[in-house]
Amino acid sequence: MQKFSEIYQQALERKGGEEQLTALMPTGIKTSAELSVISHDRHLAEMTKAIFKAGFYWKVVNHKWAGFEEAFWNFNLARCAMTSPEDLESLYQDTRIIRNGQKIDTVHRNAAMILELSEQYGSFASLIAEWPDDDFIGLVDLLHKNGARLGKQTCQYFLRFIGKDGFILARDGIAALINAGVITTTPTSKRNLKLVQQAYDIWRDESGLGNAQISRILSLSTG
């Protein structure tokens, strides 16, 4: 497996130097203490935003987001969990939001999921904040299995939007992992995902960087 220092050098060469590479690093990554006090309505909001952005134009979702907040009661968890059939029929016709019925349906289902996991872990915020960086794949898998329309990449984007120090397995990052000898194909199997996690753990120890920074440098080393 390639050393991270070699991948970092590739990224430096592609982007023109240290200053340029530093300017491209991800922002908004929060500490565990900061993550632990995020309100659950914001978790549901960011989760919904990631779901609506999946396979769609991000700029359109961002432009209409104020309408989403209004239409979904500012993502109040209890209110969203109690969405009635009449509420849904109204939302399906609501021009303030993107009228994708399957994605609209996820809001009340994921509100219920957040409440259920909060009962198990003390709070959903604590679950996100305290989940170890060396098992990021495990957190993604938990959300994927329990949530509605939470594909694994959608989970990764949600966690990045909320400020969790995780990685995103998008095209350029996957290409870099293949080039580095970690995997040979898109990581969908448990075995390949475990190999990705192990590589990130090794590179964090080598570099002193977090998952999100390593993820960005990997993608910049090829894209």
C-alpha cells in the first residue's frame, strides 16, 4: 500500500503547491464536544438535504432550502415523526420544496429513526459525536441500515454536512484508493470497506490528519 506522504506529494504537484492545497481543505469539521450539542432538528435537516441532493442539482436544493425549512416545520423532530397522510398529500403539492414523493416520505421515517436511536444511545447527537474515527464505516452502516433512502454515500455526505470527521467515497477518492493499492474496484463489499477503513487508520497515524483531510487529499491527488 502506498504511503500517505507519497499521495500528499502527488496532490501537491497536481494543485501547484502547499498554499493552493491548504486552501482546498474541507472546512466545518467539528470536535466531539461541538457535535454533541447539535440539536436533532439540525440532524434531520442535514440528512434531508443530503437525500434531496443525491442524484440532483445541489444548487437547486440550496436555493430552495428556506422553503424546505418552512414546509417541514423547521424539521421539528416530534412534528415530523407524526406526519399524517393529509400532511403528505399537502407536501406532495408544495411548490416551496422539490416535489419528489419518495424523498418527501423519508422525512417522517428518518425523524422516527433519530428518535429510536436516541433511545438506544442517549441521544442521536451523542451517537454521532462519540462514534470512533477508526470505525467510520460502522457508523455509515448503522445509518444506512436504519434510515430511509440513506445510501452509503448519502450517509457520508450527511455526516460531512453535520461536521463529523469522516471520508467520502466518491469517484476521485475511489480512484486514488485503487492507485494506492488499497482496493481494486469500487468498495461495496464488507471486505473492501474494511480495507478502506484500515488504510485511513494507517494514514491518520502516519500523517496526524483527520479522515476528512485525508479524503480530500486523496481526491485531489487524482482529480
